Amino acid sequence: MRAPEQHADWRNAKWRGANKKGSENKHLDGGSSGDSRAHASNDGRYSTHKPRGISATCVEYPLQSTQEVRRMGGYIHILEDWPRFRWNRESLSGQLASVRHEQGRLLGRMEALGFELRQEAVLRTLTEDVLKSSEIEGEKLDAEQVRSSIARRLGMDIGGLKAVDRNVEGVVEMMLDATRHYDQPLTSERLFAWHASLFPTGRSGMRRIRVGAWRDDSGDPMQMVSGPMDKERVHFEAPAAKRLDPEMGTFLDWFNGNTEGEWVVKAGLAHLWFVSIHPFEDGNGRIARALADMALARSEQSSQRFYSMSAQIRQERAGYYDILERTQKVTMEVTPWMDWFLGCMGRAIDGAEATLGTVLSKARFWETFRDALLNERQRLVVNRLLDGFEGKLTTMKYGKLAKCSHDTALRDIAALVERGILVRNPEGGRSTSYSLAKVT
């Protein structure tokens, strides 16, 4: 087991529990309000209830023992009215209407771009979404591998496709299944397939985990902890594994049903509900964000993504974890979470303007040089520069990008400079580098 990080700040807390043979700590990710009471029993009886407010099928939940209730200290999943989430529709109506308006406005602008530019925008957005969703969990994927994997699956020719690791392929496969097949039912088997695609080797890091199945809690309970070993603080404890089948059955019935007609609202609730159940040993945060993207795709009736919630959440990660922790306790009143989620979505849509601007700039660049005769190597490198190449382009870097000799790279660069596509930077000698020409 990896020891908890030595931080008092809950944002650096880690998950502990699930499989005793190799448990690891992971980040928490995976109307009017009223009082809610936890229910307890010492005899293992079952409580049968049908959630109201959020309609779902009637299922049996194992009652928590008095000891469990005391230890969990009021987490929402042990409250008597779980999972009847409540929120103030009136206070959120203005923000929801504004987000819906901006959502429609962005989709309209993207539709006007034409097929090729729209595909380029989708490629950029999905690449950013996959990268940032993994970054939230502390995992940094290779951007070129992600881009190549998505482009190949979208049938796009971007030249010089990079070989892709299977763990990258798995993350991309999950995200594309959620958004391209947004109209298909969400089932436990589909979630198991997503989970298996995230962990193709059956391991998370160096430890073996339970893949393609709900966690079993064969060791410690699933907890998020921070602080030194002798002064640990428990921020959240997930429901016991024996509850997962009925809990996930209720969740899936709700997600596939028509009880909440506004899919933007459903996206926010699905995200919160899923991480509260925390059904998998690892990967819950990424799957929760994929579920939110799936619900948003349903709200737009479109498989094309032009804004990235994960990229915006990555920017606001501290606030994201803070609002999640606060919402996990005491009451089923989730208006603050929904307010944060809608605000985050609005800011994500605003951020899509940068993607749109980059796509339009790239189109304008190629329109300016439409008569320039370029070979495949030159076109590949110029596109890499237009896509945001980090650092300065040198002859050595050109050769690596284009997979050509030093002499060939020199000739290609000289031709690009002659045609006005590249300009030589002021540094000379061994520091000679090049930049794209400015296009107005």
C-alpha cells in the first residue's frame, strides 16, 4: 500500500482501500434543503425504498450498522433520503438558461465552419479532454499519441501518425464510445468495458487491481485520507462493496430514464452521483467525467465535442475537489454543486473560443499559402507548428519530426524560407532556429 501523502490539505489526499493485497490511495474522483437522518441497524436487515425527487426503481439497500454510521459521520450515501438529490431550480434557472444559450451559440458557429474545420476543432477538443482528464488524476499522457489515436479513429489524415501505447488507446476508446455513441443505453457491461479499457494490463501503476468489475472491498473500506500515518484525516468513505449492485442498478435506471428531462442538469448530477458511489477500485474520476460528457452530448444531440469540461476542471481542480468534498456530507441538498458545475460548463464554453480561434488561424494560414508547392514532409512540419509546437524549430528537430536526414531537413527548410512560410529567428550559428511567418 502506498502511504498517504504527508499533507494536511485535503486536495492532496488520496484514496485508500479496496484490495488489501495492493490497495492504493487515489484522488477523490472518481428544491429546498431539509434535514436528513442516517438509518442504522445491528441485525443486517435491508431497507426498501424508492428514491423520490430523482425517480428510480425500488431496490434493497443493506442498512449500515451503528458503528458504520458513526465512522462515516454523515456522508450523503448513508442518509435516509439517499439518493434523492434536491436542488433549487428557481435559483439555478437563470444560469442554466445562460449556459444553454451559449451552448447553442457555439454549436451554431461551429456548424458554419464547414466539415474539415469542424473536424479539426473536434480533434483539438477531444485531445485536450483526454489529456486533461488524465492530468486531473496525476497521469500525464503523450499528447501526440492521444492526437494520433483520435485522428485515426475519426478517419482523419493528419500525416505522420505516431505509434500509440495501449493505455492511451484505452482512454481514447472510452471517451469516444461515450460521446460518439451517446444515444446508446448505459449498462453495467458498458461501464465494465470502459474500466477495462482504462487498465488494459490489469494494473494501476505497479499494483494489480480488479478490472471490469465493481470493487470488492476485500481489505480496508474505500476512503480518501490525508496527513501522516499517525494523524490521518478521512475526508470521505465510499459505500460498502455489498451495496454496489443495487446502488448502480438505481443509478443506471435513472441515467437511462426520462425522470430528468434537462440533460445538462443530468450531466452534473450523474457526475456527483457516480463519484459518491465510487464503484471501481480505480478510474472513477475519469469515468464520471466521461458520463458527464455523454449526458452533454445527449443534451446537444451531437457526437461532436467543441468544448472540454475536463480541461476546465483541470484549471479549477482545487475548487473542484473542494465542492465535491462539501457536497458529500450532511444533506442531499446539492444546489451549490449544481451552481459550480453550470459555472464550470459556462467557462468551458468560453474557453472553446480559443480552439475556434486556432482552427480559424490555421485555415487562414493555409489559404494564404494555398499556391505553395510543398512536399509531405514540409506540410507535416508546418502543421505541427500550427498546432502549437513547443520550443523553437531547428534543423535537428525538423529531421526528427519529418524522419529525414540532416541534409534533407536543410533543403526543406531553405525552400520554406524562400517561399515566405518560415522566417529565420535572429539567433545565428548553432542556435539558428525558425518560426512561422505571420499571417494577417
